[in-house]
Amino acid sequence: METPEKRDSSFSSLTPVRTPSTPTTSATTIVSNRLAQIVKKLSDNCKEWESQQQHGTDIIKAIIVNIPKDSSAQNADHYTASLERLCKQLHACVAIFHDVNETTKKCLEELRALWALSGQSKDVQSKSWNFEQYIKWTEETVEEFQEIYEIKKIVMEEIAHAFEKSDLELHRSIWEFTDPYLSLRFKFLEVERT
């Protein structure tokens, strides 16, 4: 058995691989596109939050109507089927607030990771916000969502046990109250997004 002959190992016949001088998609474009996707998620979260705010208000008004007005009814079967159904709906509404808050927290983590991957680039910008402003907006919104969620959870747990009109109205007022800056914050995001 013979050893195969050694071939000419000259690389002169090989042509070099050519790459375009400017890539078709720059890193800044990729980061900007991913940022736009995250901001869309945040915008959807804001819309869902506002929708659940109104839905919960409607449920609470219905609960107030279904709470017995006279003291003899309070001692009897206070939790009618319709009241129980409304309380379950309010529970589902509060669970959605929790989900929206958790999704917003995940968006914040994604924003921070994307910012770190971009090398904390100042080049990524929308209409008037830079990357850091999106992160700050999301941090503040997460904090606000958490505080409001905790309040709504208490209202959900307590409203079916209230009998006095003043207590019921207090629960309704607490539910309906929202930090006036939260709606403004939502509008700021929409302006930047569109």
C-alpha cells in the first residue's frame, strides 16, 4: 500500500470571501426593531389596564346594587348567587391586573437586557425618547401598577363584606381612583410609539 502523494498546498488559487462593505441590517436597526416590539407590548398592557379599570368599576357598581340594604337580609343569606358571580368576576379582573403587571415587569427585564446588549447605545431613539427614558418610564409604571394592584386586591377582598352604603361607596371610590399621572404616562408612551 502506497502513501498518497502530497498535493500542492498553495492557496494562491483560492479567492477570498467578499462581504458587503455595509451590512444590510445594522446592529442599531436590530435593536430599534426589538425596542419597537417591546414598546408595542407595553402599549398593549396600558390598554388592557385601562380596560380592566373600567370593567372593574362596572362590576363594583353591580355589587353595590346586589348587597342587601336591610339588616334582616344581612343576617340571612347575604351572598346571593348573583353577588357571588360578581365577586368571582371582580377576582378575575384583579387577576388580570396582576398579569398585566407581571408582563410589564418582563418588558422591563427585556429592555434592560437589550440596552446592555446594545452597549448602552445612545443611538437608539424614537421620536423624542432615548433608550434610558423607556427604561425609566417602564420602571415607574411597574411601581405604579404594583401599588394600584395591591389596593384593588384589598377592595376585591373587602367589598362583599361591606353593608353600609358609606363603606360601599368608599370601596367604589378607592377602586376608581387612579393616579392622574398614570393616564398621562400612557399617553406619553402612545405619542412616542406612533
